[in-house]
Amino acid sequence: MKDLDKYRAQIETELTKFGKSIEELERENERQKDKFQVQRRDQLENIKEKKSQAEDRLKEIDRSKEENKHQLLEELRGFVKDIDDNLRRAFSYVAY
């Protein structure tokens, strides 16, 4: 169970970082008035939805039976990787 708690804490930390990155990207998107602004906004909405789904899965872990927790954590790993990849891609389109 300790590994589960440790990994859960890592995911919570990642989701907090993702939230800060999303806020930064939203500010930059508003600052940059160009033809890609709508595309970036749509991309950010997609990322925020995935982050919300990951947060829901994290809450579900607390309510789930022991044998289901590891499966939910595996799903969370997928969400975290997907969010991270999408954020990296989004940052690559922002000019500072």
C-alpha cells in the first residue's frame, strides 16, 4: 500500500504542475493575437478536460476496493502521460 500512496502523491503533484502550466498557456494564448489563437484555445480545453478526468480517477481510487486501485492507477498513468505530451506540444506553439 505504501507504493500506492507514494505514486498517488506523485500524481497529485503532477496534476498541480499541469494546472499551473495550463494557466500559463492560457495567459500566453490571450497575449498572442494570431491565427492560431483559436486552435491553441481548443487544445487547452482538451488538456483541461483530460486533467479533470484524471482528478476524477484519483478521487475514485479513494472509494475503490483494493483490487481495483492498481487498475485505476494504470489508467491514471495513461492520463498523466497524455496530459504531459499535450502540454509539451502546446508549449512548442507558444512564442515568448
